[in-house]
Amino acid sequence: MTVTRFAPSPTGRLHVGNIRTALHNWMLARKTDTQAGGTFVLRIDDTDAERSREEYVEAIREDLAWLRIEADSEERQSQRLDTYEAAFAKLLKAGRIYPAFETQQELELKRKIQLGRGLPPIYDRAALDLTDGQRAEKEAEGIQPHWRFKLDYDEQISWEDGVRGRVKFDPAQLSDPVIRRADGSWLYMLPSTVDDIDMGITQVLRGEDHVSNTAVQIQMFIAMGAQPPAFAHEALLVGKEGKLSKRLGSLGCDAFRERGIEPEAIIALLARLGTSLPVEPIVDRAVLLDTFDLSTFGRAPAKFDEADLERLNTAIVHEMPYGEVKDRLPDGMDEAGWHAVRPNVTTVSEAQEWWRLVTGPIEQPEFSQEDEAYLGEAAQAFAWGDNPWGALTAALKDRTGRKGKALFLPLRQALTGMDHGPDMGELLPLIGEDEARARLDRAAA
Ligand code: GLU
């Protein structure tokens, strides 16, 4: 059974990059659902009490609900502090955690010196050389230690990444990560590993900015006697120019919703962006799930273009059944109304504008004398039936010899006040006999 998780820090709203990670983890779990029953866990990474906010936790839940990326369970790191404490105590006892006393400035200075000498800025483990006496002295001075996880230099790190293939790290090329601050608060690295073990996570899929974290965490899994999960790191999302974009970092569900983007358009795009599969207006998630496969993911950054999203959205809106949109349509718009205007909208809310052509009032243009006379004929020829538009235009063609634009445009203008718009054959029955007659009479007068 596959167990995946999405682990946002509630320090802000979800942006398109996080949404993509959430979606892919949801897909991994749901994909196996049909075979073995997968589980998708929402884990709120809220150990940073200062920056985490309850309003963001709620916003994350709401956004995921809007996208219909439902979690099977929710966990919160802030409620699991005892567990981290226990893991910490064990690792400390096993000699895999050690206290360090350097200040930020001291560490900065060390880095500068290393870089100046052309060396990689790896922590030099000076804290390991402190004697018990020196440590006691620091503490007596009121300096509380922060804590580092001691990497095992003899244990080469290697994993088969679901996207990147075989990845290898020499632990000696990594810094022992700080896992706990001097005030006792937790950094991301250890709690995440403890959670992945406790929650039985089988597959960790996240952005490639986490690759070196994975290297460290693999040693943590092993140090805690656990089997590391399968890892996959997807290429980052970039703007259409190919660069990491600030805009993407703030582009989230609110902005999408405001612009009339349907959740299914976001899902259809993000499910396949950066893969070798074509991005198509697919609303059936079963189809997206069936074709979802990490081996189709490329190593190059995935380019997110808002214009693509808008195109996809329009295509999806054009196919949306009435039942799915009816609560968002203008008063009185029925199924026939939606079907009439649907091909002309790019978002559902635009239905409102087109519906005004039916409900009125409409503003007709100034007609030439010739067109006025023509519309007079139209008023006379007008008869109601099964297909009033077909009957009207056929009759007028016979009576006036007009065809094409000369035949249709003045009628459209008289009946809707617009030069273009939904199919008149569908619109006219919605306008209704009396109103249509009144509009023609008015244009002819
Ligand atoms: N809270 C971490 C983040 O948002 C989670 C990373 C992970 O998936 O392990 O980057």
C-alpha cells in the first residue's frame, strides 16, 4: 500500500508550486487506490510557532477542498513534540546528536574563510572537539547550545530516485545539519523524518530543492532503525521565461478563483506539466490517474504559463454540464441558456454578460435606412415556431434576396444589440416571442 503526504508549513497561502506537490502526492496515493488502497496524509509542518498561523492552516484546508485534493488524515507537528523529544533523546544517547555553541556570526565567518580558500562551506565539526569542561564553561556563560545531527561519513548515501534515477551523496561533503535551535524549537529535518516513520510514509515526492535534505534524512531513517521510504524529486516550477518567478510564489487558489479558473483546469495542467504526456483539457480524474507515472517526469524545470492555464480553462468551461455550474449562473438561466452561451465564455461568470442579451434591456445601434426597411420586413415575416430563427432567415432570404452578413447581422443587432455572440438559433427561443417581436418592431420604427 502506498502512503504519501503533503507537508506544507502554514506560514503563507499555498502557491502553484505547493499545489502541484500536493496534487502529485494525492495522485500517487489515489492511483494505487484502485489496486491496493493508498493513503494521502496532510501534515501541517507547524513547529515554527512564530511564523505558523492558524489562518493559514485553515486556508490550506480550504484550498485543498476547493481543488478536491482530499486528505485521508491530518497530522500536526505541533501536537507531536513529545515524539520528537523521544527520538532526540535516543539519537543523543546513540551519539548521533551533539551540541554546538557557535553563534550565527561565527558560523558566517567560518563559511567566508572556507569560501575564500576555495573550500566547500561545510561545518567543520569544531563543536565535537570541545571537552566536557569547555562545554560546561559555555553553559555557565549562559550560552545555550543548538544541536546537530552527526552524519556517518563511512556510510555512503544512495537512493533510486523516482524522477532523477540513482542519486549518490558523499556524507563528508555535507554539513551536519542543525536539527534543534538553542531555544529548544525544532528545525524541519528531524521531525519530518520521525513523522515519515511513524505515519508509515512509503513514498516521499517533493521538489528538487529537497534533494540534499533527503541525503541527510536517509541517514536519519537508518539511525532510527527504519527503512527509508522511496524518494522522488520533481523539477521545480518556473515562469514561462524559464526562471524561478516571484509571481508563481504568490499565485494561489484565491487568485485563480477570482479569475474564474476552474479547479479542474488547474488539476489538468499541473498533473501533466513537466511530464512527457500532453497537457489536455481532461476533467476525468480517473484518466489523469491512469496515465500518471513518475517515469514520465522530466529533469528540466516545468514551465508554468498562465496563458496555458487560461486556454485549458476555456476548453473545460465549454464542456461543463449545466448541473455542475447551475449554482453559479445568473437567475433564470436554465440548461438551454447555459448551452447557448457556453461556447462564448472563457469563464462561468461571463455567462452573466451574455444572459443580459436575453433578459434585456438591450441597446440597439443606429441602423441605416436600408437596414431599417429590412428590419421592417423582418418584423412582418416574424413567426413563432419550433425554429423561429431558421424560419425567419429563410423567409427573409426569399423576400429580400439578402444573404450572408447582410442577412444576419442587422437581425442579430436588432435582437441582441451586439455584432457577435451566441448562436441565434439557440438564443432566439430564449428571448421569447413577445420580446423578440418588440425588439424587431423597435428597430424597424
Ligand atoms: N514543510 C516542508 C516544506 O514545505 C516539507 C518538505 C517535505 O515534503 O518533506 O518544504
